[in-house]
Amino acid sequence: MRLASFCPTRASRKRASTRPRQIPQKSVMRILFSFVLLLVTPALADLPIVEDAVAAQARDNWTFAVTVRHADTGWEHYADGWTVSAPDGTELGYRKLVHPHETEQPFTRSLSGVDVPEDVAQVTVRAHDNVHGWGEDYVLDLR
């Protein structure tokens, strides 16, 4: 039996490299992308969401009832308002929310007396929170 084939000799051992190992560029990009995604995802998750909006016309003005969902955690982070805007971006009405709604989700609040020009057939409703700002647009057809 030859034991020499199982025991490497000094001459057959590889010398350890003193150069640092380089990470492939694709791996670096994947790591950076994952890190950025981790940072951005919580911010997107905490944006307020308009789940529903209903509008009713009474004579010369409108009343809007808007249902908002947001992970309110208290006074330090809560949905603090919503707005109704014309297609050109003109704000038609703003409803301030004066307190957190941690135990009431989703919640609906209304705003009366909103003047909507006759030529406006569609409005955009967006909710706002006091940490992350404005959520996504909710488009509502009026006519």
C-alpha cells in the first residue's frame, strides 16, 4: 500500500495567496440593490392608502367621503390629512385629520362644501402622513 498518494508532500502543497479575493461586480450590484430595497420598502409600506372615495353633489358644491388605511402608530406617525384635486393639480379641498387612528383601520372621514368646476369630471384624492408624505393617487369619476 502506498501512503504517499494520500499524504501530500511539501512540494505538492499550494501556496496560499496573499492577494485579497475580488468580489465579482454582479455580486456587488446585487448586494447594493438588496440593501437599497430594504431601505425603501418600509417607507413604501407606511404610505397612507385611499381605499375608497365617494362624492355627492348638493346644489353648488360637493361632499367627499374618503376611506383611508394607514399603519398609524400614534402621534409620532399617523395619517394627517387628504386632498381632492382637479386633473390640472389645483387643490379643490383639504381634510385635516387631527389625531391618530391606531385602533380604527380603515377609517372614513368626509369633507363638505367643496367647489368643483363644471368642466371637471374627474378628481384625484390622495392621503398624507406626517412622516412619509403623500400616498398614491386615487382617481374618482364625478360625472
